[in-house]
Amino acid sequence: METLSHQHPLKGKDTFTQSEINRLYQLIRQRSSCPRPDKNTQKKLRDQMRSIGFFGGDDWGINDCQEHHLTELINSGKIKVKDDNR
């Protein structure tokens, strides 16, 4: 498994709203279910993840990001989740 560490400074961010986290999980599921040869769709999904501020490879060393990677980052405290209203 990847190390899930980051180099400073982050390209993206390490604090997300709950809505952003929910959207990231949704995008990860969509990207994971996308056929591998469909690089164009995968790139569009990665671009959407980056627009939220999540750079899996650049910030966390994750290749082929899966749901468990995001869960591990959250559970370890490396990614913080705040209420949508804050």
C-alpha cells in the first residue's frame, strides 16, 4: 500500500467540508468503475477531484486512488473534515 504522506507545501488542501468528502467518494467510485482504456473519462473525473482540492498523487503519493485511501487519510487525521456550515 502507498505511504499516504505528503510533501510540503500541498498542491491541494487537507481540510474539506463533509459535502466535499461525499463528492470525492462519489468521484472515486465513478473513476474506479470506469473502464481502464477510457482515459478521457478518468482524466475528467480526476480533474473534478482536483477542482475540489484533492491531489491524490501529488499530495499523498496515491496511485489509482480507491475509497479506502481517502478513508485512511481521514482516519489518520491527515485529512480533516469540517461541517459544511463552518
